[in-house]
Amino acid sequence: MGALFQFDKMLPTPEPEAKGKLKSKRQVEVFTHGNKLFLRIGAVNSQNSGDNCYTVQLSRSDANELVSSINAGIEYIKL
């Protein structure tokens, strides 16, 4: 069975990573494969290419910590 994508979206890239290009984005993916969980960030303005992307495997505890950190950040930006 292939990968099951939980999240797959092009998200805005901040400067200086955008290198002066307006409306630059990176593909962000969260997916499962082989009973494992992965997070992948793609190259600037490169959708579904598989080139120059960075993938990490997340343990259950790391994934929970990441979710908790994102939720804390969401609360911070609500202020």
C-alpha cells in the first residue's frame, strides 16, 4: 500500500528563504507509510517534484510534541 497523506498544501515561504520572489511557497506534507509517520518540506516553488525536499520520520511522542507546540503558537498569535 502507498503513502496516505494527512496534510498536503503549499504554504507561504518567509524571507530570506523566498530570495526576493513574491508569493513564494513550499509544499508541506504529513503522511503515513509502512506504519510510520513522516513530515516533508519541499523546495521553494516546487510542487510535487520530490526534488530538494526534506523528510523526517516522527515518533508518536515527537508528533504529539509538535502538535502541542503548534497549538501553543496558535494561542500566541491570537493575542
